[in-house]
Amino acid sequence: MMTPRVTIKPEASEVIAQLKKKFGELMFHQSGGCCDGSQPMCFEKGDFKVGASDVCLGEIDDCEFWMSKDQFEYWKFTQLTLSISKGRGSSFSLEIPMGLRFMTQSRFFTEEEMTDLTRLKFAE
């Protein structure tokens, strides 16, 4: 089994399920510092336009998780875990009106995991 580049905590999965009921298909983009620092932002699928400068790290709860290639260069040795926290961020992410915000936690991959990472997907 390949090592995922992005994972999710159960509490974040619950929020995604609620958002999917309201908005349908979703996607994430790890912000590169605009608005609320570097945080994951949740959008209705297709509302954030990814392009040639973005890379998809994988899927969580059937939602693609993207970030810019430049930012990925800093994060390529880490696994990101999507979590949720109380508190209102100042981004355009869909969970903000709920008084919540998505966050990522990171850890370095082991040497063994580095040899078995999931494949990246690039915007078309």
C-alpha cells in the first residue's frame, strides 16, 4: 500500500460530510500565505481554478487536495493531516461561517515511506 501525502482526522471528516450535504462536491487548496497564512481552504469543486502551477497531493474523503508547485517544494518531505479547530479564520473557506477552520499538521516521512509515496497529479 502506498503512503498517502495527505490524510484526515475523523473530526475533519465530519465537517466535510456536513459541507458536502450543503454544497456538493468539494476540493481543497493549501493556501500559500494569502489572507490567513498558510492554511487549507475548502471550496466547492471547481470554484478555485487550479492551473499549471498547482499539484494535487491526493484525495481526502473524495476531495482533491491541491497546493502550488512552489509551495510543494517546501512540503514534499512531509505528510499533511487535515484537522479542524474551533475559531473563525479570515479566509474564503466554506467552513468559516460554522465558526470552524481547517488546519494542516505535518510530519516528516520516514525513509521507508519516501520510497512508497502516492503519485502526484498535475493540473491539465
